Amino acid sequence: MVSKVLTANRLSDGISVWLDAAGNWVEQLQDAFVARHAEAVTALEATGKQAFDDNKVVDANVVDVEEVNGTLRPLRMRERIRAEGPSIPYAAGYNGLSGPKHAA
Amino acid sequence: MYRYDEFDHAFVSSRVEQFRDQVERRLSGELAEDAFKPLRLMNGVYLQLHAYMLRVAIPYGTLSSRQMRMLAHIARKYDRGYGHFTTRQNIQYNWPRLSDTPDILDELASVEMHALQTSGNCIRNVTADHFAGAAADEVADPRPYAEILRQWSSVHPEFSFLPRKFKIAVTGAERDRAAIQVHDIGLHLKKDEDGRIGFAVYVGGGQGRTPMIAKKIRDFLPEEDLLSYTTAIMRVYNLHGRRDNKYKARIKILVHETGAEELSRQVEVEFAALKDTELKLPEVDIQAISTYFAPPALENRAEGWESLARWKKTDPEFARWVQQNVQPHKHPDYGMVTISLKPIGGIPGDASDAQMDAVADIAEEYAFDEIRVSHEQNLILPHVALADLEPVYRALVASGLATANAGLITDIIACPGLDYCALANARSIPVAQEISTRFGSPERQAEIGELKIKISGCINACGHHHVGHIGLLGVEKKGAELYQITLGGSGDENTSIGEIIGRGFEPEKVTDAVETIVDTYLGLRRDGQETFLEAYRRVGPQPFKDALYGSAQEAA
């Protein structure tokens, strides 16, 4: 079956997050827990619903990924862009992703 | 420009405090997402791919320097150092924290701004000609009427839960620079034979998945009937608009299914009942609002003619910028300056905090403190003396804001697309960047002349692709991006919806396809004066189809 990860947006700041194996919401797709069989996917879905109900995250979804040379890659471009950020540099003057206020 | 009165201040402040309480309750878990979502949307807060997005209203695109500085401050303090000016004359921030949004709205309120009705099924920001109050060809300034509509429609209890969102645009000239025929209601300010001010009223235009050109249902509506007639339209729509199907809920579908004649009849019935009620606009009220929009005291600055000619002779880059980005003002010693937010290879509509501050400074020093946002995602200084054009240009150059491409092929409208938007199916910005880079040479752009490219990353058409001379629509096909091309669209007084030219193009081929279209046009135009749109309307799609696909393949 297709491997899957659980992703959402954090309630407080909306930043895209993924669920890791320890049950934490992390900002890097590569740290995500990968479900490789149906039971694990069911568990992810339940975890996503619980985190939504607990007001930790919004828009929780299980998405398809593939593993290429040990790197996770979402199958849909939408999810790849969510994981990697906009595919473009920002407006002139922008100082990079890790500004003091929004350090990852 | 309009200044808040005590009621406005109290109202906006109370909404900020109300929203602060709602956000606190949401973050504490007291409010669930299902309950909170409509509340945050009413305050302009969306959830996009990477983060929340805050859309701030800029009524009819008019800003003061003080307000622009606040937009820069918000970009710097609460976002990632930039903002995105939109086709609805608003600004969007792509990275605000939900927990910061009450503070952002509080800061906006301090300069008489807010984010109300930038989302939801209500009457959205009323847009207007970005040259309002300055254009030589206007009958009257459309902004007082836009402001009257704004006040009337703000949290209007009857029209806060419409079948779908509702957009009104007003233009004050025969030359339509507000794209009124692709709005739910389009108002064209005009005078009748007795010299009275009124409006031609268009209804049921729109883009999205079902593009429609609005129908004119009134040739002349006296100005005092603006609110009663608009209310009549809204009532007919509110009653009969399709609430059963989101995709058929806009008034354009109602107009289409009912027929303009019958819809007009229903509106007239409502109007007859409303005409002589409290909705009738007293002349004194129109005058009072108009006073806020009185033009600045423009002194004669005839010395500018000589100095302008001299500067143009010594600096060809400056001359090119004046030629392309400065339009004649109603006062002969002044011009209307377009500040391009379309640097070659850049992101259409984006401006950094430093650029916003720079525009505020320039407007304060040289342009009577007035700035506009155009629906083509540029900024405008509506009143600049010809004598001041050179220092304005130098200041813009220093901030990377002097691209001389207004109305040219690199002046591209693009929605945020899949780089930001949760609804998008394909990216828009990188496509715009590649086309801009390909055609970036000033000489080549000048040779091509007026050509409007508009790009949307999904069928919702925020990038106005239906009315692009060349329109690009990004779709997802088998998990990959594909771009459909439409030709012959236009959003002016001769509005037309572009025609799909054939099968779509992969991202790596779409710029080549655009180049093929442009080269075909250059090869068949009558002379250098015939624009792309004129040529397309003369010859139709076939030469372009042949060039893109080959005549045999298209026939098959």
C-alpha cells in the first residue's frame, strides 16, 4: 500500500506540521511517522481527529508519500509545496525563512 | 480621503475587541473550529497552505502615506517582511499567527483600517477606478459613491448572509479601468442630457468557473437612487439566488437563469417600493461625502514641461518610464504615476516593508499623500507634478520600483496560486516570473505593445485569466500541472471572455507557447499600432491555433 503521514496546521500560528513517532507535531516532513499498513493509517486518522478535537491543530489530513533514497516525498504537488514552502523566493527585501520572530 | 467619524472609530474598535475575545476563546479551547471559522473569516483571517492569511480591506484602493506605513509595519512586525497587493485592491499577508491577529487589527484600526467583509457571503470591498479623482476623462470621482456603498453595506444585517459573496465596482469614465462588467454589480458614472449625475447599472458579471459578462439593466439611475436601487437588486438576489448549490449561487447564475429582462422587472418592482424611503440619498449627504474626496489644491507648475523635456533627453531610461508609467492628469501640469509591482522576473503584486515605506515617503513628499492600489496589482500616485517626476523616478529606482512596464506584456496579473493558496491546483507565480523574464527586454516589450497576460492557479479565476488578452489557467491533470490558454479576453469597456485555444501545456512548455502566440501576432498585425487584442478580434483564433498545434493536428 501507499505510505502515509499525518499532517495539519498548528492552531496558534497555522504553520504546517506533521506527526512524528513520539506523537509530537513537528515542522519537518522528514521527521514524520510513516504509516505503512492499514492499522497504522487508522491510528493516524484517529490521532488527527483527536488533535483537532483537542484544539491543537486544524485541517488534519492523512496524505500519501513515497520514500525515495530514504527521503519522504508527498505524491501530490500541493503537499510537496506544503512541506517545502513556496517554490519561489519571496519579495525583494525578505530576509529568509528563519526570521527572529518565526524561527522554525 | 474619507476620515472615520466617532461612530466609525467606536465600531471598528469594538469589532477588534470582539475578535480578540473570540481568538482567546479559540486558543483556550472554549470555541471549537467549526464555531470559530466563520468568525475568523468575517475578520479576514483565512487558513492557507503554510499558515493563516490575513486580507486587509483597502476601500476602493485608496491609501494615505500613514496607512501605507502601517501596512509596512505589519509586514515587518507580524509577518515575513512583505505583503501581496491583490486584484481586489486589497493587501494580503501570508504568514500571520492567529494569536497575533487581534493586535494586527488593533494597529490597523489606529489608522482607520480593518479586515471586515474581506471574506464571507457578504458585500466585499467596493472597488473603483484607480485613477479616480485625477483622470482627464472622468465624469465624476467614483469614490464618494463607493464610500457611500461601503458605509451602507458594512455589517448590513439583511445582506450579511447572502447566497454567495458579492462584489461591486464603480467607474467614473467611459474608459473602464475597474472591470465593472465582470462584477456582480458594475456602476458606470455618467451624466444624462440634463447634466445630472447618475449611473448605468450592470448586473451579473463575474469570472470563476462560469464566466459571464454583466447585463446592463438600467441606462441611467439618478445618483440619489443609488442605495434604493442597489437594495432592490440585493433583495431580488437574496430571495432567489441559488442557495442549494455553491457553484450556482452567484447573481450571474440568477441573471442567466432568470433572464436580464425578467430580473430587471423584479428589481424595478422592489425599487418602486424603496424609491422614496429613507434610502433616498439627500443631496447634502452626497456633498458631505464628496468633500472628503476633494482633489488636492494643485498649483500651476508649468515649469515642469521644460524640465521634463530636458530630463527625458538626457536619460532614456527615465524617458521610457515616463512614456509607459505616467498618464495624463486632468491638470495639464500633472501626471498619474503607476508604480509597477511587476519587476522583471519578480512576484506580481508583492512589496517588501521597505518598499511600502518608500512609497509612503514619496507620496508624502511629492504626491499629496495619496496612494492607490490598482486591480492590476500595481500602486498609483494619482497626483504628481511633471516638475517632480524626475525626483520621484530616482526615489523609485532606489527602491526597485521603477520598472517601466505598465500595460505591457510583463505587467502580469497572477493569483498566489499553489505556492500559497489552499484552493489552487497549480502554481501561478513561477509561470508569471518565467514569462516576465523571457520578455523582459524593454525593446521587445515596446515592440509588442499593450498586451495583458493574466494567470489563475484554479478555476476560481482570482488571476482574472478569463479577461486576459492571453489568459492562463492552471489545472491539475494526472497529478501534474497543466496550463490552458485562452485568447481574446478583455476587462475594459468592451469586455470579452477569452476563448480556450486548445489543449493545455506543461509548465516547462507554457512560456514557449506564449512566445509562439506573441510571434504569431507580430507576424500578422497590420502595423505597429494594431494591438494584440485588436489583431485577435480581426483574425480570430485560427492563426494562433495553427501556430501552436499545426493545422493538421487541430483538425484531427
